Amino acid sequence: MICGDNLKALDDLQKQGVKADLIYLDPPFFSNRHYEVIWGDEAEVRSFKDRWAGGINVYIEWMRERVVKMYDVLKDTGSFYLHCDWHASHYLKVMLDEIFSERNFQNEIIWSYKTGGLSEKRWARKHDTILFYTKQDNFVFNVIKEKSYLDDTFFKPWQKKSKELGIQQDNKGMFRLVSPRDVWDINVLHPHSDERLGYPTQKPEALLERIIKASSNEGDLVLDPFCGCGTAMAVAHRLKRKWVGIDISPTAIGLVEERLEKLGAYKGKDFEVIGMPTTIAELRVLEPFEFQNWVINEMRAKQSKRLTADKGINGYYEKTIFTERGGIQIKQSDKVGRNVVDNFESALRRGKYEKGFIIAFSFTKEAYEEVARVKREGLDINLITVEDLLLGKVKI
């Protein structure tokens, strides 16, 4: 797993001579949405942004730059699957025709699903598009069979020849094994699915299993340059493929680690993680929500449920026999001053917290003086530098 911009990561893979048998990518869609989610264990928050201020042309050029590098990393016999939706699928197909050549376009796969939310103004938008390309005519494709159920009007005239026609029966009815069409009816993850990790763009393993089984063999290398919560990695591992996952988010990489460990794969033994932030300089340039996740995880705390509207409390501790009820405020800045301490004091008293922690890169002399005053008034506030947190010097 590589934590970083896939543009640089793909360059590095090419320089190392890495070649993928299969590339699957589920990049940010051109949906102009911004939403935030807290993971189920309340230790991480992820902000999803696919806003493109310059419009569709900026989005396509951003994608083109990356797909060109993916093309270079893909084996001549390899396969490429790009997952998108109605917002930009037509623009992306034209771009892919230019890179792969329209003669190497194999399928426009429609992933059809049922979810809530129906429009009264138009047909419900209930499918994604997966564009399947290869680099040449010679590529891996393993034919997969699925059950096609027969209705009585079709079956009765051929009932006597059912064995010859390969007709079988299960508890749902009579069926034949057929090759899948390019329209796939695969359920989305329902809210209580064992697979669900709370990741808004998470795809079902059944979808990735079909792609990986069809377009790779055991021992082949699967690459996902926008790996997110790691569905492609988990399925590839389970199907005995090698894999490389890339994501710019340390939060996502940490989530994939946990997911793989549940499958019996362990860091250092079965896979390596490259590029996670380990220095002050790297922490300074993290996205704000990533920096917040890092701090919350290091503090062994929980995320504030209010997210961006947290009213001064980014994280918290529940009261236990060992720990007072505490609030955490995170500042990705230097020279945090008196006013921050004053505002945090108000937030703690309003939330009836007994203790508080402010984490920043540095604090002013006035901030420390204000903390001393607050402590004399019975509220325990502590100023913690990112360096001390990074070096493991902080004890709660």
C-alpha cells in the first residue's frame, strides 16, 4: 500500500519496472459534492470532496494525466476498468479512446442496483458505468458463469430435454449457467452488511470479485490507484492475487490495514505500507481532516459527532474509572495564542468537560499563562505540541 498522490506513486512504480495485469479504479466522481463521515469506531473522520472549480474540462485533464501513467504501468496483455457514473462517463470514454484507442474498447458495463431515493421528475438514476479497455487483442479473460432463471413459458416446451440443455434446479427455480451480460445486477451494500465500513463510496466485494476473476489469474498483479477503503485489495488478497493499492489519505490506508488484518494478512509479513506521515513536515501538509484523524488516533480518543460544526471540540474522552471526561481541540498551526485557550475554556465549560487538551505545532507565552489561570480556577487544560505527540511523550 502506498500513501500519497497516485501521480507520483505511478511514476515510482514505472521506474521500478512494476507492471500490472489488471488496473481497477474508482476515482472521485464529477458530482460536485462535499460530505463528511465518521467511521463506526468514532476514531476517524473522512472528508469526501469531488468539487472541480474549473468544470468538466479540469476534471478530465486531471484524470487524463493519471490514466496516461496507468497505461504505462499496465502490461501489454493487461486489462483496465474505470468505474464512473452519469456525471462524466461520456467525457471519460472519449478520453480513454484517445489513450487506449477505440479499437481496444471492450465493454461498457452497467452496474445496476436498487437503492432508496426516487425522483418524481425523471427515471431514477440507479446504475454506475464501468469502462473496460485493453492494450491489445491478446488479453486475459476468464469466462465466468452465472445462473439465468427460466420462466415456465420458456421451460415447459423444453422440459423433456432439460438435461441436454443443461437446465438445473435450485430452491429459486429452474436455471441455466450462462455467461454474464454487460448489465450486472449486483446489490449495493445494505446498512447492516458485514462488509460495510461506513465509507460512502464503498463498493461490494461481489462486484470486484467478478472483475478480478475474469481479468486476472492467481499470482497476477492487481493495481488500484484510488484504493479508498480497499475492496479491490481485500478481494485480490482473498483470490490469491498480488496487489498494489494507492490512496492519498492516511486514514484510508489505515482502514485498509485493519481490513486486511481481519483477513489474516499482516503488515511486514504479507504486505508493506509506504509513505505514511512520520515527520513534522509531513504532518504540516496533511489535509485538515487527515491531520485531525492522526491526532485523534494518537490521543486514543473519539471524534466529535458534530464534525465541522463541533463548537470548539474536535474529539473527546468518555469518563471512566481511569479517565476524566475530556475534550480535545486541534489546531494545525503555530503560535496558538490566548484567545484560543479562552474560547476552548468556554467550550469545555459549556460541554461540562472536566479536562481539556489543545494540540498545535507551537503555543505563545500568553497561551501558557492563560492555561495557568484556568487551572487555578479548577479546569485542567493542557497544551500539547505535535512534536511531543509524534515522539510519544504525551500521557493522558
